[in-house]
Amino acid sequence: MSLRFSTVDVDGLKLFYREAGDASRPTVLLLHGFPTASHMFRDLIPELAERYHVIAPDLPGFGMTEQPARDQFGYNFENITNVIDRFTEVLGLDRFAIYIFDYGAPVGLRLAVKHPERITAIVSQNGNTYLEGVSDAFAPVMAYWKDPSQANRDALRGLLTPETTLFQYTHGVDDPNQVSPDGRNLDDFYLARPGNDEIQLDLLLDYQTNVALYDTIQAYLREHQPPVLAIWGKNDPFFIPPGAEAFKRDVPKAEIRFVDSGHFALETHAVEIGAAMRDFLARHVG
């Protein structure tokens, strides 16, 4: 496998991405979540690159992608989606499957609503788009949505600490010693950059727009019936199993699988998830 690390100019924004595999083969776009970056796919990419062209960008405000000041770039999910949309066009990706996780889900699904003809398949790994998939752990965030006061904003700063990152990586994992410290420590490094805390709090406030789009996304799924594989860490404290099972309501042929892991299921089950993806993509994408 030849893995390449590149940066591309997307309308003036320097966007970092990982690329592997033969560009003549079907493309799979991997979209990461909070608070991580494309490095979360370091174990999955080798599982896919023998058969597929794999692209994994760092979203604006995350990882190695440029982090403009908040007065130069509005950190909301619509703007991030527009950047990734243009990123795919700059790279000449006209059709691709998407792997969506956490924050990557609203980005990828907004892309699908905008360009249904471009999406060949959807793999959701704890990437939610149903109310029943949202756990009670979101209560402090929802309080911020209802009252975006400085006090409620400050109450969410605990979500940006190393203790919370550790919890996200290890909760629901049978043996936390199986989880490499490298990923979470790199995430903490990115979170600690000057100004990143305010960017993340902006995105937590804007996440309510993703919930508001659930009906629109579900209508897209019903109308277009894209192939769907929902493969979730069943012990995720944030996006719970009913969110995976709900895909079958709109896409009856959706395939639902669970692995015995938590939110960051790739940390412990990349081989199993990779095998499931190869089987699923071979049947639906080629």
C-alpha cells in the first residue's frame, strides 16, 4: 500500500488529507469526527487500499488542515460541508462512497442531500441521523442550544479536556489497554492550539442544525435508497444502538452490525470493520 500525505488549496484554505490506493478504482471518502482527525483511520486505510481509492481529509478546525481565525471562517457544519464539497471537486472525485463517523456524519449526509448522484454507498460507524440515536449524554449540549449563554457555553469546556478525550476513547472497551494512547494524545494536542476551544464550542452550538436536518436526510434516504452499512460500537455513550437500527426504517435493505466496542470502534475493531466494509463495498460498489 502506498500512503500519501498531501495538502491542497480549497478556495484559499489549505486542507490536509491522506490518500491511498489506485485512483482508477472506486473511491471511499473517510470523514472523521470530534475531536480527532484523519489519523483515526490509520488502521482502517490499509484494510481498504488494496481494492479502493481511499481519501481521508482533516476537516477545517481539526488536525493538519489550516485553522483560520473565527472572524475569517464561520465554524459551522454548513461551511465545513461546503469546504469538503469543493475539496472533492478540486480532487476530481465525481462519485464516491462515504464513511461517516460522529461529526463526519452531518458533513457526509449534507453532501449526499446536495449531490445524491455522487454517493455510491454509505458506511456509518456511530454516525447518527436519528433522534433515537442521541443519548442523554447530550443534555448539557442541548441546554446550550436552548440558552446560548456564556455560562452554558463555559459549562461545555469540560468536553475539551484530556479526561474527556480519554473517556471517549476507552468507555465501553473491554480492555482499555488495547487502545493506543497515540490517537487521543494527538487529539489533545490539536485541541490545545490557541483558539481551538472557541472553534469547538461554536461547533457544539451549531450541532443543533444537524438535528434540525434529520427529517431532510431521512427523506433523502427514503427517496434514493443508497446502500447503507451501519456498523457501530455498541457501547457508545453518545450515539446509541437505536440510531443504527433506525436506518432500516428508511432503507429497508440497510445492513446493521455491532462490534463490542465504544465510540472510537476503529481503535479496537479496525480489522473487523475493514472486512465488513470490503464485503459490503464489493457487493454494492465493485
